[in-house]
Amino acid sequence: MINKESLTHHISQQFNAELEEVRSHLLAMGGLVEKQVNDAVTALIEADSGLAQQVREVDEQINQMERNIDEECVRILARRQPAASDLRLIISISKSVIDLERIGDEATKIARRAIQLCEEGESPRGYVEVRHIGDQVRNMVRDALDAFARFDADLALSVAQYDKTIDREYKTALRELVTYMMEDPRSISRVLSVIWALRSLERIGDHARNISELVIYLVRGTDVRHMGLKRMTAEVQGTAVADAEKANVPGESDDK
Amino acid sequence: MINKESLTHHISQQFNAELEEVRSHLLAMGGLVEKQVNDAVTALIEADSGLAQQVREVDEQINQMERNIDEECVRILARRQPAASDLRLIISISKSVIDLERIGDEATKIARRAIQLCEEGESPRGYVEVRHIGDQVRNMVRDALDAFARFDADLALSVAQYDKTIDREYKTALRELVTYMMEDPRSISRVLSVIWALRSLERIGDHARNISELVIYLVRGTDVRHMGLKRMTAEVQGTAVADAEKANVPGESDDK
């Protein structure tokens, strides 16, 4: 027998299932994007043009996933008219897919540099930095997605904090590579390919940070973008800004 | 006397006013962002570090505008539960602000390069290209916003098409600057500053293209992202793909 209560319950269950489904699609897309980053870095370091080509081909799949998730979000907005935390979930998902798709784009750019280096010959410098920064941003992407999966604002905060480390290491690597180019101008074109790859990795870190900020918005209901790490930390940990400062949160110029 | 009809009418008018307001806020943000791009390019070309500093300071205003527009969109979604073209408008706006904010970020990066060049001394090459590509991407941003203001899918299409021209000119400029660096290695650091600025301009072109694609989605209801220019053109002009090919639409590798 269907009564109003069971109907409401049913509708609500169905709605929950839809929300859960779109969230799982986002996480699946995230898993593929993470693999793309990994493969692109490996292709560059190991001069594997076949793997690089594969990364470029898989990108179309990622674009298709973005389109599908977007359609699901629009459908849910139109038919379910979500409110409060359900609405925040849909907004966070529909923004996170943009960042995931761009991470996919950056992976494709790295793959293109890998192919270029296979053709032009290896760069004399920069592979250690690509591997090191590559490992770190891949971890950031994974942690940002884990934070999304577990509604974990603290993990998301740590990803956002880590982005400063990436920015610093990227700048150091850049300075060293520019110095090297001045010493050996014949290597400029090849070293530049590595620099572009590092640049893409740094951008991937930024996108992972964006996703983390969306997780914090989702879980805490606060828009922490452009807030600065100190205030963001205070917001997530529920402490006053002064406490966050005392806790020795990594300083920042917000000059990224 | 309030009757149901006048109430409905009133609510609908109020809703329309809200939609119109958030759209006008987007366009105002777009106007400021366009000015930022212009000022950043001028600062770089004229070695005006004061103007560059100003660009960096105005960026906070743009971030604030993004936050406000986002809040308006969430409020409308939660309270008005828009459907069909109203929903598409809100989605297009909430995605376009992301691109506008990133254009603002790129302008800030150009301003930072301008300050660096003021300190290190002028680059021996690249200013002509910065001015030329800078003018073109500023026009793209303006046209993308005009297309948004007028719901003009054809103008939006022309912006998306133009992005290929920018990509081509950017690549040509890059090749020439790399050649120059090899001839004069002492200039590497300064020429690289110009290259980064050109890179930012190229990215601004991509974001203008993204906004245009959102305008097409808004007006035509079709998601034209990643579609390739030929299919996009056919979609907007309502012709078959074969016709678009005959009409000699600029070819593309979709290799951006």
C-alpha cells in the first residue's frame, strides 16, 4: 500500500540514490584524471611516446565524463530542486568537474611535451624535479578526491595548505633551469619543454586546491576561496584567526 | 487589492528582476576584468610599475565580485528553483564567473611580469607580440561579454573561432622568442618574462572561448564544449556539418 509517508520516503530514497550516483561519477572521473597525471609524468620521464599518445586519446573520455556529470547536475537541479546541503553538493560537483577536466587538459599538455622530447632528444636537466613535483601533485589530486568522498574538511584543508609547498618548489626548479639554459643555450628548447611540464604540474596543484576549497564549502557551508590560508584554517578548525597564527600555520603572501 | 493573479505577476516580476540583476553584476565584473587585461598589457609595454601594482590591488575586488555573484546564484537556485532557460542562465552565469575570475588572475600575472621587467630591465624582444595578441584577446573578452549581454550565439561563435587565431599567433611568437634566446642567452630571464605574459594572454583567449561556449549553451541549449569548431558552427547556424565544411570554416586539430 502506498501512503503519503512511504511515497515521500521513496521519493527521498530515489533522490538520495541520484545524488550518490552523480557523486560516484565525479569520483570515477577523478580516478581516471589521477591516472592521466601519473601516466603523463611517467611518459615524460621514461621517454615513452606510446604512453603519451595514450594519455592524449583518453582525454576525450574525460571530456565526455564532464558532459555527462554536468547533465546529471542540471537534471537534478531542474527536477529535484535541492536545497541546503543537497544544493551545496550539486554546486560543488558541478564546479569540481571543471577543475578535473582542466587537470586532464594539463596532463594532455605534459603528454605533448613528452612526445616533443622524444623527438628532439632528452632535456639535460629537470627530470628529478618533474618526478618529485609530479608525485606530490598526484597525491594532492588523490587527497582532494578522498576528501570529497569522505566529506573530510580537514584533509581538504591540508591539500590547500600543501599547494604553497608546490608553488615554492616550482619556483626553485624554474630558477635552476633558467640558470642552466644560460649556461647551455643549445638546450633551451628541450629545457623549455620540461619547464612547460612543470608549469602544468603547478597548475594541477592549483586545481586540486580549488577542489579542496569546494569540499570545505560543501562540508562547512563557507566559501573559503581567496581567503588566505590562515583564515581558511581558522574557518575549518573552528578557531579564531589568532589561534591559527599561534599554531604556526605556514605563512603566505597569497601571491600565487 | 492583491489577488492571486497580481501576486503571481508580482512574484514573476520580482524573479525577473533578480535574474536581470545577477546578469548585470556578471557584466559589470566582466567590464572590470576587461579593464584589468588592458591595464596589465599597458603596464608591461610601457614599463609602468605603478599601473601594474594597481592591477594587482584591484584583483581583490574581482574576487569579491565572484563571491557575491556566486551567492546570488545559490540564493536564486534555492528560493526560485528556476527551470529551462532560467536555469540555463543561472548555470551559465555561475560558470562564467569562474572564467572571469581566472582572466583576472592572468591579468595579475601579467602585471607581476611587468613589475619584474621594470626591475630587471626591458626585454630585447616580444613587446610587439604582447601588444598585438593583447589587443586581440581583449576584444575576445569584450565580444564574449557582449554576446552574453545580447544573447547573441553568432557573436559567441565568432569568439570561439577566433581562439584558433590566437593559438597560432602565440605559437609563432614563442618560436621566434626561443630562437632569440638562443642567440642572446643573457636575455633569457627577461625574454621569459615576456613569454609568460604571452602565455597568460593565450589563456585569457581560452577563457573567453569558454564564456562564449556558455553563451551558446544559454541561447541554444546545447553543450558545445569539446565539440570541435565545425560541429559547433553547424550547431549554432543550424546547418549540417557538411555545409559548415563547405562554408570553409577554419580547420582545426582541436589540439589546443
